[in-house]
Amino acid sequence: MKIIQSSITSGLLALTLSFGAQVSAQVNTLAAETHSDHNHSTPEGMQKHQELLQKDAQATQATNDAMADGEVRKVDQSTGKVTIKHGPLPNLGMGAMTMVFRVADPAMLDKLKAGDKIRFQADTIKGALTLTKIE
């Protein structure tokens, strides 16, 4: 156990040196949230660890399920909007259609042009359908 803790401590020190205190704080928070409530040296602790890993995998899958396939039809830099012909958006309860979206960050539009095939995530933000992620 001390070897593992030493490796984690060394890794955190390296992260702090490489990326600064903010990343280190985030890693410490994550480690505390995912490992402070169980002990890997007991069967019960390992069971808890497996449950946490499964929960994380489910959260990752939910994020992937929220991604939709689409084709960019029009990019309008002046209004900060993009028109996309897309497949179903299960997280919004919408079927396939062509529609206009705002973008969470105007810089997202710089990477798009008509005809691009994309995977994206959209959500309703302040009452407007908004792209939050583009791949």
C-alpha cells in the first residue's frame, strides 16, 4: 500500500511541477472522491472500486450516447449559428432533421464549413439549442 501511495504522491508532484497547482488540486479532488471511501486491500474495498469504475463507464457511455452524427449545411459567423442536418438527438427528445444551432463558443465555428461530417452534442442553454461539443 505504501508503494502505491508513494507512486501516487510522486505522480501528483510531477503533475504539480508540470502543469501547476490547479491540475494538482483537480487530481487530488478526483482521487479523494474515488478512493477515500474504500481500501483496495480488502474484498469489500475492491468491490466498491469495481462499482465506481462501472459508474464511471456508464457516465462515459451516457456522454457518448448524447453525441449525434450530422452534416454541416451552413456556417454563419455573424450570428454565431450553424445549420446542421442531423440524426436523432436523444438527450433533447428530437428526431432527425435539419436545424439551426447556436454555439457555446464562437471559436467552434472557425473549425466548420459546409459539407463537414461531424459528431456533436447539443443542449438547451438559456432557452436556445446550443452546440456544446464538436468532434
